[in-house]
Amino acid sequence: MLGGRLFRHSMVNVGAAVIDAASRLRADIYFMGVTGVHPKAGLSTGDAEEAAVKRALHERAAETIVLASAEKLMAASPFLVTSLTEISLLVVPPKTPNGVVRALRAGGVKVQRAQMPPRP
């Protein structure tokens, strides 16, 4: 953890201390979660401080990969993190409808369906 206050509902640290600590990091890959993934509205979340922390971590990473569950796709939350064009990859559930994948790709992001592990 980088410090700051912990938002227990989303298990995210927020505040100036986190952003300050993030400014001294360099990451190869940042796996980011958001509450909204929309082709026009971009990547978003429901809290301004959380969005600021996610932006700071994203800016310090060589690549950002977003992992999104079905209910987050084609949704927009109040606070912008970044546009779809600014991330390296969006990973969506395996059964995401083709129309949703096409719409997200049209928003400028590389989309990959998650792979289900083989059953033993």
C-alpha cells in the first residue's frame, strides 16, 4: 500500500499521500479496475479522489491493462480516469456480446476476452 485513506467499499487507497507516493514509482504494468467502461465516456469511477489516484498510477506505468466485469461495460460513472485510447488492453468476460466488443474497439481500445481455464 502506498498510504492515504482506505476506501473499504472498493479496497482503494485515496488522498494526497497516495498520489505523492505514486509520483515516485515506475511500473511496467498497472492492472486497473474501474466502475465504468464506455467507448465515448472512457474509463470512469464513482469518486473524484479514486479517479485521481488511478490517473496518477496510470501515468507512471508503461502499460495499463483494465479488467472489467460485464456490468461495467458500456457504463459511465461520474469521474473520468482516462480515455480508452490511453490504455494498452481491455480484458472483458469470455461471453461478452460481439456487439459490445465491436463498440469498445471502435472507441479505440484493444479488447481481449478472458480465457476460461481448462477443466480438469
